[in-house]
Amino acid sequence: MGILRLIMKLTDKQIIELLGGTTAVSKLCKVTPPAVAQWKVKGIPYDKLIFMGAELEKRSCGLMNRKNMFPKVYKFVWPELE
């Protein structure tokens, strides 16, 4: 898997696995595990994806970063990144 694929093409299921699986993500986002299980099929809600942004950056060792994942809103959500 190339770096570009890792940065740009992770599926929602792969993102959840990168963050430790259904239970870990449910605790991180303060939702139920069945809700996270549905995200694997229906997609992660945008607000939850933003909430996971810093952890995704950390777990991917910076290969996925908030500036690239959320170029239109990162300045407002994470002003310290500017």
C-alpha cells in the first residue's frame, strides 16, 4: 500500500480499525459500539470524523494529518495548527 493510498483512500472500516476497533472508537466518540458498527457500512459522520482527527494523525504517525484531511475547516477546529 503506497503512502498516497494510506493518506487519501482509507475506508471507514480501515479508519475504525486503525483507531483500535469498534469498542475503542465507541469510547473515543462516546457512542455505542452498535453505532460505530453501522459507520463501517454507512460511513462515519463528518462531525465524528473531525472529532477523531487528532487521534488519526497520531495513530498514522502523521501520514494522515488534519490539514490534509480537513483543508477547509482545520483552521477553525484546530487554530493551533495554523
